[in-house]
Amino acid sequence: MSNFKFSKMNGILVPILSVIMGFVLGAIIMLLFGYNPVQGYQAMLTTAFQSPKSIGEIFVTAGPLIFTALGFSVASAAGFFNIGLSGQALAGWVASIWVGLSMGDSPRLIALTAAILAGVIAGALTAAIPGLLRAYFGTSEVIVTIMMNYILLYTSTHIVNNVIPEKFISTKGTTKLIGANVSLRTEFLTSISNGSRLNLGIIFAFIFLILIWFLMKKTTLGYEITAVGLNPFASEYAGMSSKRIIVLSMVISGALAGMGGVVYGLGTFGNFFVQGNSLSIGFDGMAVSLLGGGTSIGILLSSLLFSILKLGGQGMPILAGVPTELVDVVIASIIFFVGISYLIKLILTKLETKKEPKASKVEGGKA
């Protein structure tokens, strides 16, 4: 088998094996604690697919994850580990709700466009800070983005409690619901999903999956981002500005994460409320991107898998008596096996090299 075909097969097999091993490890843990894994997983699937409403909620959960995963994949292609997705999404959430409430009874197209742009710009600006620091001062984007998560978390709390006008506040720490003219929900999507929170966010997510694929694979900018990620020094020698690409890739990454926050605010919840911790969609988006190999189709499938795990896990205590914490163990196990994908690739490579001598012997015998 050629190296190209084998590497392509590895790209498909490694995520699949990671998921399978994660489920197996989860089943083993369930058995160790006296739970029936078959009943547990059956309860998960039953809960996730029990009605059109639950299926709609799967796509509701997947929408923001797709955006944060795409943001992570763009930064990763440029050679950066953007751990600040949670903070960037939070900035997008706060900005979109604030602008949405400020638009009043403005026409839907104008109000919705303004709120979305506010969230995207907020995410982009917060990501530009670690990008600029990395490009011009050589600081670690990992440390800066981690600290930015905390800064943005507490800043969002301050904004809701002390900055946003009182007429937009429902109770302390919680804003009023946005108007229908700013909401991503539509009567059609609500009706076909039997009253779920399904909204236009998932449609936008599908569109951006295609747009980011096109950007990275078919444009000069995408080529430059990938080139800088592979070797910034060689890229500079070839005439590319690595500093410009570093900042630009982080801005794109933050804008996508900010859009995830927009979908969270204008679609899933319809308001903003004080968060006690960093948004889970940021860290889950990183896992989705890693599991999907940074590809659009991989991110789509991974986001749906994570949504099924999270939503289906809510029914495990009721139908099978299995604690929801074990669902997090399954997700963590999958991430663990994705993290040690090098080991899986090594095993697959050894299996392939064992097959090649046998194949050559057979060919020699025929000759």
C-alpha cells in the first residue's frame, strides 16, 4: 500500500478507533462500578433520539460546537493552540445580546445583522490580543489565551452587573430576553422540531463548514496559513509575512468562536446570564476539532457525536441508573485516545509493515 493511501486510511481509522476505545473504556468503568453498560448506552441513544424535539436539540448543541471547533482548526493550521475559545465565545455572547437588546423594534434584518456582527467582532478583537503578542513579542499564546479566559469571564460579570443599562436587566446577573426581531429562532424550525430550540445557528454552521474548507483549501490565504503553520521561517523566505498571518489566523479563529457565542445567545438561550466558569463550548470545541482531524466533515460528525453524548447522557440516570458523570468519563476517554493518536498510528504502521513482507514473498513466489 502506498504511503499516501496508508496515511489517508490512518486519518479515518484513528478517530474511529479513538471513539470505539472511548466507549469500551466507559463500558469497563460502568462494569467496575456495578452498572450495565448495554443498558447505559441504550438509555443514552433512547434519550437522544426519542422524539423530533430531542433530535432538534442535538443540532442546537452542535451549532456552537462547530463554530468553536472551526476556530480551533484555523489557529491549529497556523501552528497555534488557541485555548481562549471559551473567552472569545463569551465575548461574542455578551456583545450580541447587548446590541440585540439595544436595537429595540428595528427591522429584523438590520437588528439581527448588527447583533451578529457585534458578536463576531468582539470575538475577533479578543483573539487579536494574543495574536499580536505572539507575532511581535514572541509570547506563548497558550498562557495568554488561558489568562484571557479568566479576564473575559470576570469582565462579562462586571458588564452585566454594572455596565449594561438597567432597562435591559431582568434580575441581577441576568438580562431580559431579546425580541423576536433579533432571535435566530424561526417558527418553521420550531414547528418541525416539535418545539425545540432549533434555530438558524445550525444553518450558519453548515455554511461556515463549507466556507472554511474553501478558505483553507482553495485560497492563497489558506495556503499561507498552512505554510506558516508548517514552517514560519521558510514562509518568510518565500516572501510571506508570518506576523501578518499569525495575527490574521487568530482573528479568524476568534471571529468563529465569537459566532459560536452569538448562536449560544441569540439562538439557544435568548439572553445572557452570569457564568460561574468558562464556557464548555470552548473546550468541547477543541476536542471536536481534534477528533475530526480539523476537517469540515470530521468536525460536523464529531460535533453531532458530542451532542448525542451530552444530551443522551441526561437520560442515563433515569432509564439506567447510571450517573451522568460517566458520560463525561466516556468523552474524556475519547479525547484521551485522540491525544495519544500517535500510539494508535504507530500500531497501525507496525501492522502495515508486517503485511508488506508477506505480500512481497507472495509476489516473489508467483514470479
